[in-house]
Amino acid sequence: MALQPFVCCFFVVIIFFCKGCHSEQPACGSRAVKSSSITGGQDATPGSWPWYAEVNSLFGGSLITDQWVLTTASITLFDFSSIEVYLGRHNEVNRTVVNFTCHPEFNSSTRENDICLLKLSAPVNFTDYIQPICLASENSTFDNETSSWVIGFGDDGNDSLANTLQEVRIKIVENFKCKFIYEDYFRIAVVTESEICAGFEAGGIDPCQFDIGGPLMTKKESVWVQNGLLGYTLCGILGRPSVFTRVSQYHKWISDTVTGTPPGFVPVTNPGSSTSPTTKLTTLPTTSHKM
């Protein structure tokens, strides 16, 4: 007779323990649909990039938790009465933004510290078409010519916006080479250690203006990791790679800003990487803007 209460108690403990272990945040950087504007790109398979976020049909972004989107600080240059985010194209949901926090040292002229976090009005439910991406953690490095992907709805190569999400594979360009290219072009220093470059020397395949804020992604084993977000581009001009904000440089700032479920950070280290070494940024106070 004494065994029955003991067994009941045992199962209650097991059930409670299992519930405590359950997490509503799935493993980041995974996708159920495999992949089959961006000049020279191709149509993406629906659901192949489930973290892509479209911000006010003007910028790109990426879902990093169930309620936070990473994008460009360029949204501060527009007088938006409201900001709306669209997720899961082909099986779409949308959310308004209740507040946003951009890096306090964003420089609209040089594009330094071009990074912003948007808090959605309500959490989204994860599906095959809506998932968060992992972020490159502090001190991550990426080899020169590492294959990466960019996505967006920018110029499709015919001076018009693509109707379907576009994808293209490009390669990391080492910082010192990218810096030389842009200094020669603009006659000023524009590429810093908080940025990462990617593209092709032959040109023609690149993200474009309406892809600003969209993710630069690299695959680590079976996980997709965001290593950059698009800051500026010359839209496929010969020998001019695009410049992205280096996400790993903002690990602490992102962690300090995001509330609720934290984003997933993944260390990526390539031995013998020829990219410039990372430098730590000073943590600065942030200012949230309510919508």
C-alpha cells in the first residue's frame, strides 16, 4: 500500500523535471526546407531562409529570438510613424515594432556601428517558415574566400525589385584588401575592424540597396550563423565587395539589449584565418525608442 504514493510522487517529480527542461526557443540556425535585390542571384525556395525579416518593405533583417529582429540603424534616418516587420514569406505573419534600440555611436556618413534591434509587439510562433538564426559570437573569425550567403528583395539585375526572395552565394574578402579597394574608390577610409566584406572580384553578384540590413550567413556544420548585416554596397560593380557590420563585434551589446529569451551565439574560428583580428568595442549606454 505504501508503494502507490511513492510511485505517484515519483511520476510527479519526473513530469515536473521534464517540463522544466523544455524550451520554447528551438535550436537556432536550423531549417526544415533546404535551399535549391541580389544581382545575379536566384529565387529562394519558400522556407529556405526562415529567419529573414522584411522591415517596412524597405530594409532586410533577421529574426534572432521569438521577439527580436536584427537590422540596420538606417531606420533612424527615416521618419516612420510605425515600423512593421514581415516574417515567413509564402506563409507570412507580421508584427509591429513597439520599440527599437540602435547602437549609440552609429555614424550615418561612415556607416560605422550600423546595427539596430527591433522588439516586436508580440512573440512569434516558430514554424517551418519562421525560425531564429544563430549569431557569430565574440572573437569569431572567417577565412578569406569563405563561402557565405546573402538574401533579400533588392535589385534583380533589371533595375527593379524582385517579387521573390533572392539568394546568392558570395565569398568573404579580407579586410585589408577591402579597405584598400574602398579607400581607392572613395579617397577616404571607410572600412573598419567592426566590419566584414564579401563579394566577387568579377562583380555582378552582390546585394543591392533594398537589401540593406539583411544577413550575411555562413554554415558551420549543420547550423547557419549570421556573421554580418549589410551596411552598404555598390550593387555588383566590378571589384567592389559589399561591406557588412561584423556581428561578432557586438556580442555584448546585443546580449545587454535583448530582453526575454536570449539569442543563440555560436563561436566560429577558422585556423589561419586571414581576416583582420577582432577588437573589442567599448560598451555604451543604449537608448530605446518607443513607437
